[in-house]
Amino acid sequence: MAINCQTNIIETDENHRSVEFTVSFSEMNRLFEKSIGEFRKQVSMKGFRPGQVPKQLFVSRFGEEVYHETVEKVVNGELREEFEKLIEKWKTEEKLEIAAPAEHGELHAHRGEDLTYKLSIALNKPFTVQNYKDLGVKVSPVVVSEDEINEILQDVHKKFAKEGEEFDYSVIGAKDEEDLKTRISDDVLADKQRNARMNAFKEAMDKVIEQNPFPVLEEQIKYAAERSLQRQGDEENIKITEEQLESMRSDVIRAIQEERILRSIIEQESLKPTQAQVDARIQTIADSMRMDFTMVKDTMRKNGQINKIRENLKVELAQCLLTGETLPEKEQPQENV
């Protein structure tokens, strides 16, 4: 239904805006009358033919219900649509970002009066990170000692060895002891390298955050924390408690800071992974699943997962830029992804 309304935009501060819509009594009455006409066609009452219930009787019996339905259509339809148009305009013209979904505010919707509806939203201003190059942070080199390998090897023997029998390395997918030691060494090395990279990235990000302060809005903190709980519980309607929010606050703030900083770096540097880097990640996935590279790649192309890989690799490229690393490349047969 087309609707005429007045719109009043209020900037509470640079990160918060409210929009108050006013629909006049006469406009609401016009919409109400239209709804009455539509609902009357669907109603049957004893003594009257279907759709022929007198208007006065229909309104006396169902008027409040129909008006409530009319308000629902106006608020959740036209007014929400107008609000979304405003947000898109702010995003396009002012480069603002939604920090958290809009909060439903006051609704005044009594029959015979103007309808007023107010929505409030938290917005992030444009952010361009500075001073993120040449931070002097490097990933520390790591080594795996023979003692570490032997200690894990002994644990494997204790767990899988059968008394009185020669150890069967095939049980754990190895050819022999040397093959198992190589696998252990590779796994331990990969784990140490991962931790070294994480530590270097944290050190670099600490410096960038210190030099690029920006407000992290309370609405965004709560929304991000709530979404995290929902993902963990695989439920959509989990509401966070104050205790949960406080326990998660510092980690959530850090995650928001990192996400915005990395996104800004990606944009400034126009970062995108090479085909070889994408293929290298697909190869890793294929190896972990013990499947053919081409088959995995074809499946991921069809279900759109390759696009997710590309987005993840953009983030990793930004992380590597901070720590002076490069993503590995592994050439595969030339194909278009």
C-alpha cells in the first residue's frame, strides 16, 4: 500500500541516528478503510451472504483487529522500507556502516490519532587505517627437537601398542617408524609456526590499534557477542545476559577492531589472492580429506565455497602484510575458478 508520511531524522551524535515517522490520522483512516473493504470480502456471518456483512456491524465486531493489522502493515512494511532506503543512502553518500541492527523504538498507534514510529540505529563512520607498514614485527623462527618427536612417539606407542605384538604402524596411517616420526615432526612444526604467526600478528595488531584509535560502539559489542553465542548454540533467539556480555567484552572489542583494520588494509592495498594461492588452499583441503584435487575444486566451484576461500585469503594477505610474510603458492593445472 502506498503511504504518505513525514520523516524526521535526529542525529544524537556522530555514531547514532534516530528516524521518527509520522503518519497522519487522515492517512491512517484511509488505509484503515481500505483494509476494512478487503477484510469484509473474506468474512461470513450468520444471516448475511459471504462478503455482504454491513460495514457498521463489521467494524463494531472486527474494527480493532483490522486496525491492528493495518498498523502492522504500515510499520513492518512501508515504514521499514523507507528506513532501509535512508540507510542505503547514508551508506552510499556518507560511507557509513551499520554497527548493529536498528532498535525498535516508540510506537504510538491509537485509533483516531496520528501514528508515530521511531527507529534508532548505531553507525560506524568511515575508517582508514594508517601506519600499518614497517612495524618491525617478524614471525619468530621455530624448530622441532628430537626429544619432542620421541616424547610424542612414546605416547603413540602407549596408546596403540598391543602387548606381545609388534607395533602396527598402519593402524595410524604410517608405513614405519621413520614415516611416523616425519609426520609427527611436520605436525609439531606446523603447530609451532601457527603459534609464531599468531603471536607476531597480535604484536603487530597491538601497534596498529594503538596508532589508530576508533570508537567501538556498545550496540556493536552486544550484537557481536550475541551472534557468537547463537553460533555456538546453533540457535537464533539466544539473548545474552549482562554477565555473559562482560565476560566476552574484551575479546569481542578486539575482534571488531581487527576486522575493521584488516578490511581497511584490504581495501587500501587492493589485496586479492592469486590463482596459485587459491589452488594451494584447495589442495590443502583436498589432502586433509584424502580426495582428488580436481574433484574437490569442481565441487567447491559449484557450491560457491571458492568465493569464501578468496575472501579468507584476502584477510590472510592483510595479516601477512603486517608481519612481513607471504602466502605460499603451489602451482596446479591452469583452470579458471
